[in-house]
Amino acid sequence: MDDSLDTVLVAFDEERGVGTLTMNRPDALNALSGQLRDDIVAGLELLEAENEGADGVALRAVILEGAGEKAFCAGADIGGFSSESAGDSSARSHYDVIRDFPVPVVAKIDGYCLGGGLETALACDFRLASERSTFGFPEVNLGILPGAGGVQYVEKLAGPGVAKELAMFGDHISAERAADEGIITRVYDDDEFDDDVDAFVTDLAGQAPLAIQAIKKSADMAVHTGLEEGLAYDRQLFEGLLQTEDHAEGAAAFSEDREPEFDGK
């Protein structure tokens, strides 16, 4: 499946079970217009629909990237700041939809990743960056703060000192430092970036899909609850997975010393 929305390109690799959303405003450094926000949500809905009628789980991972050679996403359109662009509207924001999406969403970051663009990446499950990428929250230069939880996200990943530094000074930091602080997952050489991201996502999509979805739920629950409640939630997920065909396949493959073939059932 290949489709085009106004500002997002949508593709689905059926063999790997990997969807790709490409933010397609390269002349504007893929800045977050209202249309782009809506199209990210619509694109995710199109990819999720691949599971309808499938024998098991068709969609196993999603890549979110930016078109062009300069930016993943350089933030919000300067004239477009509003309560809606900050994720404070009655409708669910694209940040919410990415964060709550049932399969892992991987931000493929090459170039500028700033402001709302960084918040978009932070809503993803993994952030993979090229060495040349840079990160930051420039909102303080406009007299505002990151409105979609950027300070909160970074505080949880890197601590309050780093969160305050990024948001209060508005400076860009390198991919290397962002990785050292735990803000991004991995940094790859510029020349090998595409191949390395492809390998990462292929490996991810090859894991047992129902287990992957449960692990995502478990990790997200841990952010919002105490240990005892989290442990009880994990036990429920574990007991459910024990009843799946994927678990039976995994156990059989282990006994037979072969690679398992998971269908998501």
C-alpha cells in the first residue's frame, strides 16, 4: 500500500509488516501545520486498518520520518501556535495518537528535530538519529514553553536539570549528547543511517507482535502507576500471552532449536 495525504506520504511493506509515514513539507523543514498534524493521525489510521481482515497481526511497526535532507521536523509553524497546536483541544492530538498507538512507532531523525518536532519524536517509542541531527526547544525565544509536554518528557528521560537547560536556553544539542542524556535511543553514522534504521526496524517487526504490544502497554503503564499496580498489570498481560498461538510457537521453536515464526495470534 502506498498512499498520499496532503502533507504525509503513507507506505506499507506487507512482507515485513512495517508502515512508513513521511512528513512531506520539506520546503518548510516539515514544520507542524494543522494539516500535517491531522495527516499524521490519518496516516496512522490507514496503517492500522491493514490489520482488518488479516490472519493475525499485519502491522508490526511504524517508521515516522521527515522528507528532504535537512529536517525530521523543525517545530510548529510560527504563526500556528494555539491551544490546539499544544495538544490542548477536545480532539486527540497527534502526540496522543502516536503515544497510544498499539504497535511501536520509531522516529527516524535526520537533521533538525526541534520544538514540536522533538515533542513528536518523544511521543514515539524509539528515536533513532543520524550523527548530523540536532535537538532543542527554541520556544523560550518566542516567550513560551514547549506546549505538548516536552519538558515533562525530557525530565523523565534525562532529569530536571537537562530539561530546564534545553527549555530555558533554547540551544541546540548534538545527537551524541542527546543520546548520552537518554533523550534518543541510538545514533548512527550518516552514511549508514538508512541501512541501520532499516535493520533495527526489521528486527523489531520480526519479534512476537502480541508480546511487543503487551510490552509497550507495560512500559507505558509504569510511567503512570506505582510498582504494585504495575506488577499486577504485568501479571494480567503475562497470563493472556500464555494462551496465544505465538507463545506455543515460541516454546516449540525453542525445543526444536529453530527460529520461531510468529503470526500474531
